[in-house]
Amino acid sequence: MAKLQKSIDKRNALIKATIELVNNNGFHATPMSKIAKMAKVSPATIYLYFDNKQDLVNKTYVEVKSEYTKYAFATYTKDMPIKEGFELIWKRIADFKLKECENAMFLAQCDNTPMIDEPSRQEGIKHLQPLLDLWARGKKEGIIKPMSDYLLYAYAINPLSFLMISQKRGAFTLDKSHIEEAYQSAWNSIKVCQ
């Protein structure tokens, strides 16, 4: 049992080191040797858990995306009204991005790089299924604009990454009123005007 825990700890240290180094240096300036050094393992140890750097980054992305969506949908139920469901999910996403800033920054970088392979991206999208289902129901009921899910995500969710990065840089501080304003803007950007 202790050996299994040690193995899990090493793998987790590699994931954590990957996130930190990619956030600080970018994908291409993060060699496997630096990841191993930060994780306090030998470079050869990485290959016990991952095939190569691409595999390490892809698996890190899928794991972080899974944690992110698990948090986002933890209190959501699919029978909620559209607006209430969206507000709950959106605010939980905002909360995650502000509390789990390192993980959220890593996801933001992954969303803006060709480094993540298509199967991993598709796996990441699967984790968003409750939100996609909510939007589909909202479109059907005439509450959500009949737009591509990519456009809905770009207008409603992606601005949170910009705000989170601005806060991390010290350019802007998100308080409760800013979160509420940002939510209202997100909702207004995707709802059908009545």
C-alpha cells in the first residue's frame, strides 16, 4: 500500500510541476528535465507514467479539466430552470478560476495552443456535457440564442479567463459586484432578447 501511495505521489508531483512550469514558462520552454527536477524525481521516472511530453501535457490537461468540471457541476441538477442552472454553473466556474488559479491558468493556456492533441480536447469537451446539455435545452425552449456552442462558450465563459489573468497580474481585482456584473454580461450575451 505504501508503494502504491508513493507511486501516486510521484505522478501527482509530475502533474503539479507540469502545471507550474507551463504557467510560468509556456509549453515549449518546459523540458522534461525541468519537470522531473521540480517534481524531485529522476527524468527516467516520468516515462513510468507518461509516454512523452505530449502524453504528460495531454493527461495533465484532461485531469485538470475533469477537476474543473467536477467542481463546476457539483451542485447542478439537469432539471433546474435554464437561467438558474446557467447562473449556478457560471458562478461555480468563476469560483474555481479564482480559487484554483494555477489550474485555471493552465487550462486557459491549453485552450490557446495547438499543444493539446484532438483526442484530449474531445475528452475535455465531454467533461462539459452538462453545460452543453443545458444550452441545448435552452435553445430548444427559445431561451438561449441558437448559436454554436463554441460561440456561446466564447461569449459566456471565456471572458472569465481574461478576468482571472488580469487579477493575477494585479491589473484588476474581482469583488462580488464585479462577479455579478460579469455574470449579467455573460447571461445577456447568450439569452434570447425578450
